[in-house]
Amino acid sequence: MRVLVVEDERRMAAALRRGLQAEGFAVDLAHDGNEGLHLARVGDYDVVVLDIMLPGMSGYNVCKQLRAEENWVPILMLSAKDGEYDMADGLDLGADDYLTKPFSYVVLVARLRALLRRGGGRRPAVLRAGDLSLDPAARVVTRGEAPVELTPREFALLEYLMRRPGEVVSKPEILEHVWDTYDTDPNVVEVYVGYLRRKIDTPFGRAAVQTVRGAGYRLASDGG
């Protein structure tokens, strides 16, 4: 398995390479964000270990740029910043995992192997269906150039549907993921679907949120 380590502290980078090579990984090093971005673009890597505080370009921006280019290589971010908002920022920008320094090599390797098993499927930072877009980090929804104001529950419902474009999702699934419960009256889903349609579809003459009778709801992958 080929690993790209982007770390500006050279002693740390060398230690990471030795440790990962001992575990059977082939390792390339980059010591600044620009070099890391270039290597991630042109190299056929199975996973990237990416520090956040880098010269030239931050790890956040490297990750954001790769995802904008639809490069879905699994990314594990490393940082001395252990705040919950730092971690949330990294994950919202498209990273797959986040590990704070100092860390255990045993844990690092276990997490890398978990990422390798998961593979490099699509994990865009901004979700899109036609001209409908949703940015989970910025909490912004737009239809074309027009902003759409949603309540937190409406936003969560749309995000769940947009993460599964073209798929039919049942009311119980929506209750579990959006309301975090099975106990709520399933009819509340129908009510909120109606709210959502009146904001993202009706004013624009679209029909993105579709009812599949007897099965649930589906978000049209082309945005309706």
C-alpha cells in the first residue's frame, strides 16, 4: 500500500516513514502543502496522512482542493490541535479521519488499515444535485444562485437525502438519521418533506424531492 505523508516537521516525517515502512507500507514524504498537493494529484496513493499546520498551503486547503477536484483518496489528518471545532473543520472539508499529536503508532496504523478497507468512494465537501447545492460546513443551501433558508431540521433532512441521491429512503430510515429515533410519529417526516418542497422546489418550478408510494422518498440526482 502506498502512503503519502505530508508533514513539515522533518524528524516527525522521518519517524512516520520508518514506522509505516516497518508495517509494510511504501511511503513518500512531502514537507509543505504545495508539494503535498502536487504529489497527491499525480501519485497513485492508497491513503494520505496530512498534517494541518503546513507552510505554503494548510492541510485544510490541501484537503479542500483535492475534494474540489474529485480526488477521493482517503485522508487522515494529523494535528496538535485537539479542539472539537478543529476536528469538525477537517472532517467537514472532506477528510476521512483525524488523529491528534502525540499519537500511538498502533492506533495510526489501525486507522490507516480501516481507511484502506473502506476505500476511496465519493465524499464531496459540498453536496450537489443539478443546481441544488448544500455545504454542510458552512450550513448553506442554494438553488442556482439563490440562497435557500432552512431550519436546522429541514437542513438535516435535505443533507440526508442529498447524501443518497437517486435512492429511495423510508420514513423509518429518515427518523433514525434525522430525528435519531424510531419513536416519533412517522407522519412528521411527511410534514417536513412538505416544508422542504415549498423552499427548494416550488419557488423554482422543480420537483427534486419525490414521493415513492409505499416506499418512502427520493431526491432526484439531477436536482429535479
